[in-house]
Amino acid sequence: MSRQIQPEFHLPTEIYIKPGISRNSSEIVSKFGSRAVIITVASDFEIFQERLAEIYSFFKNMNIGCIIYDEIPADPSTEDIDAAVAFIKKTRCDLVIGFGGVQSINSAKAVALLSSNFIFCHEALESDRIFNAPTKLITMPAYPCFGFEISPLFFLKEIQQSTHKVYYDLNLYPIATIVDPELTFLIPEEKMIKTSLSSLALATESVISTMNNDVINTYALKSIDLIFRNLPVTYKEPGNIVPRNYLSTASVMSGIAFSVAFLSVSLAIALALSSKSTIDVDTAVALIIPHIMEFNLTTSPGKYVQMSKVMGEDVKDITVIEAAIKAVEAVRKLEIDIDFPQRLSSFNIVQNQFKGVAELANTYPFIKNTPRMLSKSEIETILIAAF
């Protein structure tokens, strides 16, 4: 995967965030195409099929041809994507829409790329070549997707090695993302919690990235602020739409920051853990982030102080290091307050897996912008500390 020179800020995506906006999706979509395929993994289709049927009827009323493709499994592989692409190429669609969670969004990005190229999915993941521009892509996250609803990259399980691999291309920015916080009422509360914590993880790492700049810093810090203010409210008041709207916004902001800052050791470790065990990616990201923050603390204390402030911590009359430590403590306290698991030992993972996890994590591209370089042994030490 080639790393392109990135601008300090580039966002070609129209962003719509509003409760009930999915009911206006046909008006938005009609600006970009007239033959759409909605990609959703089977587990998302089961949860959201009534809303998808409603969206389908809106499209029909706007004379937008629409097919809902729901034959991709919950944890898709490159082979599943190839099967979807073979079908979707026959539809001659001019628009791919990803609806649902991270796996649906990832699948839609892969389909958009491959439907305009003649290559198999596993070849794309292993290639450095430049491909034809993808089919126009719109994302409709049904809950916070920790930035993947807007970022120009996706991860998928490579069928032959059964490990998650990453594809990154600035052309994969969606032309629009339509975020309806009402949809989050349809998912389990724990899903809302851990994906919002994953948004927090990507935002905190964007702040300390060597690719960080003032624009990206603003988005990342605001994302942190929104999550700290609204995640506890969502936990205590699950029927309240207002904090859900802010958490959905925070996820998009986190994605904007991450797309340029391109640092997430937590995501790299999570992808490796998910490849080697049964833990899902968003749970692993959320669980590992306090340990990543602790590892990098002394390299960027001033940036940690910025995070402490937006987390609502009192940093007056204490040293910079003490103020920085408060950011790590605040994340741990937040996770405890919302009953999020603190240890990998709570899951079906054993320590003798950590060496393989560390070796795989070290291969992912977004651990390169960390202010403190990581070796495989240091990743393994982080995993042991989190166990």
C-alpha cells in the first residue's frame, strides 16, 4: 500500500448529520446517481431491514433504481467481496451506498473500488499500484463507526492468511455521508458505547500524531470533548436523542482527524487481536487505548494537557506531567463509569498469542506516525499490561 503525500486538510465529502435525515436520503442520493446498490452485511440487514425497506421505497418514489445486497456475512473476507463485486458489476450501478456498521461500510468501499477495476480483492490489498477511480460512494452509518464512515480506507479479512489487511486511497473519500442518530436506537447499548470509545481512541491518537496540524487538532479535540460530555449521558439516559447526535458527530470528526493524522496504534493492535482471536475490533480498540496513551505520555505532555482540559480535568497549579497523566486517568475513569471491560483477560485470549499479535500489528501502516517508535517487543509489553 503506497503512502501518498497528503494535504494538511482535504475533505471532498458532503456531510449530513441530523435525526431522521435517512428519510431524506433519496433527495441527497439523487444528486449523485440514478442506479444505486446498497451494501449491508447480513447481520446489519437483520437489525435494520425495516428502515432499509423504508429507504428503498423513498428511492423508488424518486425514480432511483435500487438493489439491496445483503449476502455479505457479518465478518466479510476478500472472497465474499469478490462474490459481491461479480454480481454488482452486472447491475451497471453508478452509485454504491454502504449502510450499517463498520463492516458494511468497509465492504461498500471495497465494492466501490473493485467494481470499476478488473482485479480481485486480495490483490488490491497487496498491491501498490494506482487503480481506476472507484464508483461513487455514499456512506450511511447506522451508528458511530469511529471515523470509517468518512475516512478513505477500509480493512477486510484476507481469505488466504485469515488476517485483517488495510487498503488506503484518497479516492475512497465518500462523496457524501448521511448520519441519522435515530438509527442508533436499534442497536444494543453496548455497541453504542464501545464504538464511541473507539472514536475517542482515534481522536486521542490523532492529537499526538507527527502528522497532526492545527486544523486536524481542532477536530480531534472537539471529538474528545463531545464524547466526554455525551457518552455518560447516553449510558444513563439511553432514550435521549441529543447525546446520540453529538456522539455521531464526534465519530465523523474523529474520522476527519484520523484521515490526515493517520496514527492509531490502538487500531493496529485491535486488527491484529481480531485476526488472532474472537475479540471484535471496536472492543479491542476501546480497551487498549488507555495503555497506548500511557506509553506515549512522556513524548507529548503538552498535547496531553490539551486533552485533559477538554476532558474537563482541572490542571491548574500542577506540573505539565501531572496534568498529562490526568488525561490517561480520565479515559480510564470514563470506561469504568460506563461499565466497559478493562482487561483482555475478560475475553477468550491467552498470553501466548501476544507475540503473533505484536508481529502482525507492527505491519499496519498507521503505527508509523507515533511520536515514540514502537518495536514488536514493546507492543507485546502493552498487550501484557492490558491483560
